Amino acid sequence: MLHDEAMENITSFLPQIKIFESLPAEIMREIEQLVTRSNTYKLPKNYILQTPDDERNGLFFVIAGKLRLYKTNSAGKQHTVCILSEGGMFGEVETFSLGNRGTYVETMEDSIVFSIPTEQFEPLLRKYSELSLRFLSEISKRLRDQDELVEKLVFRDLRGKVLYFLNRLSKKFGIEENGYRKIDIPLTHQELANMIGATREAVSLTLQELSNDGIIVTSRRMVMIHIEKAMKELA
């Protein structure tokens, strides 16, 4: 259970979540009132928060840590849908779905997540049109991202897929250093293979090729991508 101080920190963090940024104080006060101990979770690394057979009700917001959303095929092979960091969200209410049905949700590190049940959030959507429009905008963005993702997976070879995903991750989690973006999450070859639906062996060979060409620099669980060279090849 979280202490009062931690709960206050969560409340102060809410305006930093993109979908809540610059909302009128009246709306934020009502959202803050929904943050309670009963719907706030402190989760250890590798904790499975959701499965396709046990989907969670409501909206979930990442306050600290990182979550991986993935699906599996009939053979049990995993395919990562997305990675959420602080400020990320997933789930659905009656009015909106963020496209996470049928997915597993697993923590990649110790994380704090809070949820707002459907029956508490729906009245806010009906009451405040500005909040509803924020969610419509977020859903539209996710659909555009999904369309781009499908296009890259269908029309690019393995090298293109690996480089595309590394570039995508570096934009979201990267730290720029001397012309490179360092991906600021632990990333194994198997985890990257899961993201693009390939074998670990094939991904390892592709990473070695990209390293030999000076496009990436790799070490144990770390990847740095050369921004200019990557963009030139992805163009």
C-alpha cells in the first residue's frame, strides 16, 4: 500500500500526463479525487497486470516504470505491441478503446500504476467535452501509428524492420549523445525479436551487420543508434 506522501506525488504528477496537460482546474480537481489507494498499484518487475483472458476494466496510467504490451500466437511466440513509460496509458471505457484488447500487459521494471474505473470516468467524459476531444485525438494518433507500423512490417526486409524499431524506440526513450541516440531501456536481442516477430538468431545477425556499417553501437543490453545514418537508410 502506498503512503500518503506517495499518493500526493501521484496527484501532482497527473498534469504531466499528456492527455491531462493544461486542462481546466475544475476538471483536474475531479480527476484528482479519483486517485485512491484502492486503485493505485505498486508492481514489481515482470508482473503481469493483464492477460487476454483477464482484461482490466477502465483506464490505466503509468506513474513510474515501464510496461510492455504484447500478444502471442498459437505457438506462444510473443509480439510486442508497444512499450509504455511514465505518462503512458492503456485500457478502455464504454465510450473509447485505446486498442489494447487481447494483449498481455507486463512490467519491465518496478512500476506504479493507477486506474480509473469505467463507471467513474464515463461521467467525466459526458460532462466535459474538452476531455472527450482529448481522447478522440489520442485514439486518432494511435491509429496513425498502427498504420505506419503495419506498413513497415509488411514492406520492409528484416534489416529495415530492426532499424525502424530501433529508431522508433530511440525517439521515445532515447538520450542524444554526440550524434547518437542511446535507447534508455534494457533491451535484449530476444526482446527486440519479440517486437518484430523474428527469431533471436536472425535479429542478432542483423544487429551485427548494422554495427559493422556504423549505424548502431551495441553492448550488453544497450543500443545506440547513429541519427543521421539511420535516417538516411530509412528515408
